[in-house]
Amino acid sequence: MSKNTIKTECDRCGICCTKGGPSLHYDDRNLLLNNRLNLEHLITIRKGEPVLSLSTGDPEPTQSEIVKIKGRGTEWTCIFFQEKEAKCTIYEHRPLECSLLKCWDTENLENVVGRNLLSRYDIIASQDPIVPFIKAIDEQCLLENLAQQLSALSRENSRNQALADLTHLVNTDLAIRSQAFAELRFSLDLELFFFGRPLFKILNQYGIETHEANGTCTLSLIPSL
Ligand code: SF4
């Protein structure tokens, strides 16, 4: 990103906070240890999940897991951004990326993006009963082939197989989440941290609808106008 020679300091417009919460790095561990952040504030972007690239603005599969501060509701705006007063409610204890970001010069931020990222396995104790469920989704619902599967949907000769593969993944993803919730009864606010976004929600962004009947989901392509 080019440097702007006019702007030299943050005027707290808050625009950066409306574009999504920061990813967490090892340097942010104390925020969790000191309860400045808790797990309900977080969302996991699983390895392979498409996210918008900082440099190109296009969706690209993540190379490793990312734990971020959640957006508000279905929006990207960081949950700690208070729109009325355009202020960060945890400003004194904001994560590394927020303290490095200067919108007029993103070099410092770019130097840390994708490096020394925290993952769920750094945050949750290995003996926690949620861990086997997290591993089950990671192993049985790999997102690393998602880009190829989405691309296969656009070709007539591979569309049916790709839909069948994605349908299997969506049902597996939902079954593991349901089993974890039935056994452990955790707050639903933790689901996005434990498991990331359900696959059917990710697919909806790519024009794929999910229909549920008798506990089983089927997928179809949303007809284009
Ligand atoms: S933590 Fe604060 S500074 Fe960082 S994105 Fe959220 S509101 Fe903005």
C-alpha cells in the first residue's frame, strides 16, 4: 500500500475497525491470560477458509489457522468498536495488529501479518474435552480443497461430484458441532471460536444454498439472475 505524505497520525475515524477485528499473535497471549479478551470475543478462521487478501482484496485460502476478534452480528465491524463515539472500548489493551496499524502507512502491520499467529491449540488446554471435537472437524472437514471444489462446481462434468462432496462435508461439520454441544453444553457464543463458521455459511457466500430436512442437509446452486 502506498504511503500518504499528508496524514501522519491517527484521527480515530474508526474506518479500520469497521473492516474487521484483528488476528491474534503470540504477543497477544497476555490479553487472554489477563481476561482483557475472553473466548466469546473470538472467531477462528480455519486453515483453507477463503479470506480477503490484504494486498489484492481478493478471496484467498488462509495458509494457517487464524484466531480473530469477532465482528458484530453478521457485520465485519469489530465488536469492541463503539460506533456512536467512534472509539475502541479496549484501546489501552488493544491487540498487536491494532497498535501497529497506521492506515496511511501499513508497513509495520504488513511485517507481522500471518506471522506468529495464535491458534486454538495455543489457547485451549490439551486435556479440555472440546479438543477431540475440534480435531474431528479439522480432520474430517478439511477446508484446504475448498477452492478446487468451488472451482469444480463451475464445470458441468464435475459439478455433481463436487456438490456431493460438499454435501458430505456440510453434514459432517454440523453433526460434529451438534454432538459437541449435546455432550458439553457450552455457550453458543463459543461456537465460532471452537469451530469457526459452519461450512454451509461459508458456502452461501459462494452461491450455494443449504436445505435441511429430517436432520440432513442437501445443497443446491443459487440460480444466477
Ligand atoms: S480492538 Fe479496538 S482498535 Fe482493534 S479493531 Fe477492534 S475496535 Fe478497532
